Amino acid sequence: MTHLAKLTFKTVDRSTKRDPIIARRDKLVAGLKEQKLVHAAALKKQDHRVERHKWMTNDMGERVLVKTHRRIRPWFFEQDSGWYVQCRYGARVIAADGTNNAVFVKSLDEVAAVLDAFLNAAAAGELDGAITRVAERQPRIKPGAAKAAANA
């Protein structure tokens, strides 16, 4: 008797699909947690940098793995004698309330409360509709294509 004869074999297709809404929500929550670190560094008047690994070619022509630092851009900025805080999904700004794209606060210290509010709203699923609207790609229309389609 062989060793494999003792085993029970079956054919199975592994399901690794994940709900896209949950994946988007988790991505936004991770970004907001990172922005809290950026805010903490901004209070200390520093840049928040993340270490990343990058493949580069050295002088000898060999490919080597090099550690570099990447600066994380803040989602808040100073303007109009106050601070504006935006919630972003990737490079796009989310209109959290449906129409406006930023929250205004008077000082840098108050930015943390806004980031916490965004974080709690994202974790609770309140921003799922806004994330879905921003994540959908609109078809690119060439400048004269709309006029040409109307005349046809």
C-alpha cells in the first residue's frame, strides 16, 4: 500500500474574492491612520517619511536592493487664516458630504479631530458611497468628440 492511498483527494477552486467595498474602506482607513502620523510629525514641524525598498543599479552594473525614504504628503494645508482638511482616496479628493471637498478648522491642533471623524466615518461605512463615486473611472472624452457625436 502506498503512502498516497491513505489520503483523500478532492478538486477544489479556491475562492479569494473580496468584497470591493470592504477593500476600498480598508484602503481609506489605512490612509487616514497614516495621515494621523503625518499630523503628529507636522505638530513637531517635521516631515513624515516612510522607508521603502527600491531596486537600483550600482556602479558595477549589479542590481541591488536599496532602502530609501519617501515623504508622505499631508491631506491638510494652511489657507485663509486656517487649515483645510481633505479626505482622499488615492489621488482623488472625496466629497464627504456630497458637495464640499474640505473641512475648515482654525488651528493645526484641530486637524486631529477632523481626521478622527473621517476615520470613524470610514470604519462605520458612512463614506462608502463617496468612495465608490470617486473610485469609478469616467471615460475620457476628447475635446471635440462630444460636438462631433451631437452633429452625427
